[in-house]
Amino acid sequence: MLSSIMDQKILQAAQQELMKHSWDTFVGDPPPGAKKGSVVPGCPACRKIIYSDNQYLSHLAIDILPGILDRALKATA
């Protein structure tokens, strides 16, 4: 259980950041000479191509979580 208002604010900020990321589709960058990109699976917020649930979870843990923790630790310092 969260004991302080600061902990609650950190949790809320982390939840908001995580909710920005989803496993969906987006239009990728077109190859050289093409006018349009193709629809690819992945995280539209980061434009990172993701093909499996394991890759999505890794994206959150490796790409997103460190930034959340860094901001949280700086806020408490």
C-alpha cells in the first residue's frame, strides 16, 4: 500500500506513461523510392515494430520502465 502522497503521484505518473504505449499498428516509414509506408504491428507512440506479446513486454520493461524510474527517482531526490 502506498504510504505517502509522493508515492501516489509517482505511481500515477508511471501509470500514465505506461498507458501511452500500446501494441497496435501504425504506418511505417516507406522504403526508398516509395510514396507510402506499409502498416506494421508495434507501438505507435514509439513507432517500434513489435511482432509478439513477449516483444511488447520487453519493450515496456527495457525501453519504457527505465525512463519512468529515472524521472521518479529524480523527483524524490
